[in-house]
Amino acid sequence: MSAAHCFSSVSTSRWRVSLGRQNLEGSNPNEESSTVAEIVLHPAYDSVTSNNDIALLRLSSPVQFTDYIRPVCLAAGDSVFNSGTDSWVTGWGAVQEGEPLPFPETLQEVEVPVLGNRQCNCLNGVGTITDNMICAGLLAGGKDSCQGDSGGPMVNQQGSVWVQSGIVSFGYGCARPNLPGVYARVSNYQSWINSHIKSDKPGFVQFSSSGLDADNSYTCPGLPPPPVTAPGSIESAKSSVCGKASMNSHAAGDRGLVPGGIWPWMVSLYKNGVYTCGGTLISKNFVLTSAQCFSTSNPDEREWRVLLGPRLVNGTEEFVMTRGVKRIKLSGFMSSNIALLKLTKRASTGHFIQPVCMDISKARSFPVGTRCWVAGRDMGSRSGETHKADSGLRGIETQVASCGTGSDPDNICTYAMNLQKGDQGGPLFCKSDSSWFQVAVVSTSGNKSVRSDLQVFAKASRFSSFLKETVDDMPSPAAAATGNAAGFSISLLLCLAVPIISLFLVSGC
């Protein structure tokens, strides 16, 4: 595992990986080397902002572990690194700005504390630090990674286990006061990493930090308000809000790929790293999807990951947040069942992540002619293929139609749509007053009609009792809000000048 910015192409011809190496010059009796069979760059890597600065190199042959060659464990998606968490960074980079590592260029280490993303954003320029990054450094300066360390690891010790939390990415100079180093946040890429490693998968460890994180209350001009969880606070107030889409600018008749924030309740469900179904965030703890996404009535929660906050960056899709699954509960109806997934950690809401409203009281009416949407994954025309990360979220507009005489009141009909495999588990949602409500769950093997011009869905309100019993933090409708975002240019740390790199192994932890 390394940084994407270290590679100008995915050509493997000039690269070798050195393992067990201590010195760049002179003797290395414990060293082994390997050629590279494949270089995989994150599809949403942005060279301007350094977002998603991560790459995987597949070695040409398996590595033999020794006392000097061992795999590192990786931070799992639910890991928490509070500000002040002790970290270590290793590499062969410059010992300070403009001063290269002296002969024989022996591997160096530096101990630096994690600096929270809010404070790091303020110091580097609000908008520079994304959720896919983690910062570390002393406010007084003097300790940092530097030019030549790029792609190397930042690790943290938990008990007897070392867990990699970051990949050296970028910074303004080296070890300058109030300018901490910035690293790719490894825990945000568990699903992506697993999707490219078919056997001997990495060992993911959930790193935990005790106590409150002081960074949560840090603020500066231009930074969005901090999440506060005390009674009556900002975060607890927001937990009761649903159906907002502050970045929604869709016009009537729009269809096709949609930018991020348009439908902020949309999530993607991955099983063992492979896209399997869509779903919706209906509270900060729960995701709603179709029961047909699961092959058994007792699915293994450990196989599933939830990716939230889809958005398009330079034409490819990335996600703001990833969560594990604590519990999967299927409704017990005779047909048209739904599923609820409880997240291992509450989702943090923002412009790109908001819950959709559910009409569990059955008080809402969506009359014939109401404009509604189905949103799901764009699987293209490649039937049977797994979802590609850059396929993106698509939306289809439709209208509520009459189901005809004698129809089931627990059903709702729309004009026919060309639903695809990638729409499975996604929502049919409509607007009522100023809030968006999920009216039904899409099941591509169901939702049919005897009339070719209609689509029939089981109303989500049919499952009101199941939803009330399971979801304990169901939000209420509220008016929409607006907001702004800003982007900044940054400077990258340089990679090693020679195309021989030493990487931490990630398989076999």
C-alpha cells in the first residue's frame, strides 16, 4: 500500500519493491525484493486536492515472512483517532526541509500526535482537509514527515498490535509550526482495499480512542459548526431532522448521473468489498434496503459495509463516509420484505449525508400526478458485472399513477421505468410539503404490474410497525437548508527519487 501521487502511470516496468530493508545505501542482509505485477490507483484520486491519495501494488510473487518482513494491520472503518493519539511515521525522506538523509540513508522514525481534522482544516485552510484525510504533528513544529517519505505509513499501537492509520500524503514544507502533515485516512478504504484483494486479505483492526475528542469543539471562521451531542445541542437537534436536500437543484425531466448532495440519503451496500445493493439512510443509526439483497434469512453482518455520501469528483464517484453493520433485521411478511441495517457507529450528517423521511404514521398522501424519483447505481449495459466505483448515482423521474379499481391500498403505482440491477434496494421517494419521503423500496424482481405502462410498489408504510419497533431514533420532517463549500490548492510531498520503494505489507496481519 502506498500513495497514489507517487505514480504517474500504472505501468509496472520501472518498479521494484524492497522489503526488510534498513539502509538505502550499503549492505542490507535482511532484504528481499519483488517485481510488481499490478498498480491500482484509487479511481477517485484527485491530484489537485490530494483526496483519496492511496494506491495498491500487487507483487509478482508471495512474500516469505521473516523477523524483518511482516504485514501491518490496517485501521478498520469504524476506527477512532482522537486528537492527541500517539503515532509513529517511518521513511527515508529528508531529515528537514532541504536536507536529505545522510549516508547510509538509514530508515528513520518520528513520533507525532494526531491533530483533529477540524483544527487541521483551520490551520491548512478551511476546505483543504477532507474526511478521507488524517493529520498529525506538533503545533510547535519540529517533528514531521518530509519530502521522500510519501507513501509511507503512519501507525498507532493498540495493545500489542500496530495499526496503520495513515499514508504520508502532503504538507506545506516540513515540521513548520501550525502546519501539521496530512495523511490518507486508511480506515476509509476498507471496502476498496478488500475489493482488490481476493485472497489472503489484510487484517483490519478497529482502533479506539478513549474519552472525548477536544477537536469536536474546535472552530474557526468559515468552518461549519461542530457536532455537539449534549442534550439540546446542535447534533441532537439535527438528529430529529429528515428529508432535507440542501444541494438539490434537479429540474423537472432531469435524469441520468447526479452530482453529490442531490439525494443525500442514498447509500451503497458492499458485501465482502463488492457492490451488492442500494439503500437509504432513514436515521443516524439505520439504513433501509430490500430483503432480497440478502441470500439468507440470517446474513453475516461482518461481510457488509455501508458507504454514505456519494458525490462525483472529476467525473468519478467517491463517498464521504463508511460504516460497518452491527445488526441486520429482515421484516417477516409473506412477500415484499424489507431489511434494516443498524450501523456500528452513528452517521454524521451534513450536506452530503441526510436521512430521508418515513411516513410511519400513514398520514401522508401522494396523489396521482405527484412527482417522484427512483435513485440507484448506474450499472451501464454490462449485465452481470460488479459495480464500478466511478459508475455513479443515477436518478429517474416518474409520477404517481392510478393502480386501477380494486387495487391494494398498501401498494402505490407509478408510470413504468427501466429499473436495473443497480437500483435494487434503493428508494422510490416523493416530496410532501418541503420534505422528501421514501414511499417504497425498489425490488427489481418485484414491483411489476399486469399493465406494461405501470410499476407497482409495496408502500413503505406497510411496514410501519416493524420500523417503529426497530428504529429508535426516527427523525421528523423539517425545512431545507443551504450551504457552501470551498476548495484549495495544495503542495505534495515528493516521492523517493529512485523507483525502488519499501512498503508495509497489508496481507496476513
